[in-house]
Amino acid sequence: MQLLIGLTVACVESASYEKVLKNIYDKSDGSGETLCTRDELFDAKKEFFVKGIMEIELEGTLKARGIKRKAPESSSLVDVLWENEEDKDLTIAVQGQELKIHKWILCAKSPVFKAEFNSGMKEARENRIEIPDFSFETVKIVVKYCYERDIEEFITEENASELLHFADKYNIELLHHDVQFTLIGKISESNVVQFANASVTSNAKELRECCICFLMNAIEKSAAIKDTKKLHSEVTSEIGQRFLFPIAD
């Protein structure tokens, strides 16, 4: 490694003293260069000292050459936990397949699961839970989410309703929120009815509101909407009321 040092040393203006240094150092050696002699420093005519005080201004650059250092890879705690299969102490059985997770992580995300494990039920004793009413892929996405994996790319029109339902049933609030806002960005004429219906059955208020606004705008523009006959009665009722009794600004 080499150090390139460019340094301008200026003493008090009254001394009119300036020295420019430029050196390349391959190793730590010596004490540097002499700026002036002792006699020059204390010569009153040179005016290094003004009223017994000497001010020194330093201005320079320091550059390193030949340094090749790989930055250490850092891992967050959830990354370490996600990759550590041996310590995962809870088995989730879904559709004949199994997923492993740290029990405390699942409990931290879901107060419903936490209550089940604190109740002394069979699941708590055996460290194994059965989830019969959801698909393996949906539960797998939820497990990823519990370890703060990015699941946005895995949320599709096909699994959106089930993901919302899972988050609502097991009270995983952040997942419920994040799935809603991912779907809000995907609303279109072809899926708005599906999303609106899912918002009703899964208590997704933000998604429901966006779907209603989208549908009202589509009606005003006479846009074609897929599966309008399947639209949940709660949504159609809300749209009708808003057209009859517009909300005041």
C-alpha cells in the first residue's frame, strides 16, 4: 500500500510563510520534514508569533494506493435464523408437506398462534401444527414473510384472496397490510371484482375502498369490468349509496 500526501502548511499571514509538501510513503518511517529551523521559528522579525501566539493552518489531501480489501459480508439476525434449519423447533404440516419455523418467530408475528401455544394444547406439546384449510404455497409464503423475506413477487391474483384470509384469520397485521397495498397497485378491470370480494371476506378496508373507487370511476366511464355479476352485495350496496348520496367534500 502507498500513501500519497499533498500538504500545504501556512503559518500566520504576518509571517508570509508557506511550504508545499508532496510525498509518497510506502511505509511508516521517520517523523516527516522540517518546516523551519528553531532559530527561524523564534526570530521576531519573521513574525511567526503574534502576541505570543502562533496559528498554523493545514490544508492537504491523503490518498491511498494499492488497497484491495473486500468488504465483510454482514447478515442480519433474520437472515441467520432463516438459513439455520437445525434450530427451527416447530413443524407446520400442510397438504402432506412440512415447513419448519422458529416457534417464537411465529408467535411474535401472530397473536393467534401465540395463544394456541400458551394454552397447553396438543400442538404446543408436540411442536407441530396442522393447517388444513390453506394451500402449501400460501403457508410457504407466510413463513417467508415471518423471516422478513421480500414476498411481493409471490403475491398473485390466484393466491391473493387466500393470503389475505390467512393474515386475517391469524391476525398477522403487517402481512395483512402489505398484501393489501401490493394488490392495490395491481387493480385492473379484470381483477377488481375478485379483489373487492376478497377485501370484504378478509376485512381488508384499504383494499375495499380502492376497489370501490375504481369501480365507481369505471362505471362513470362505461368501462368493461370482468365478473360484475359476482360482485359482493356489500360492495354493490356501498357503490349505490355513494352514487345516490355523494360524500360531501
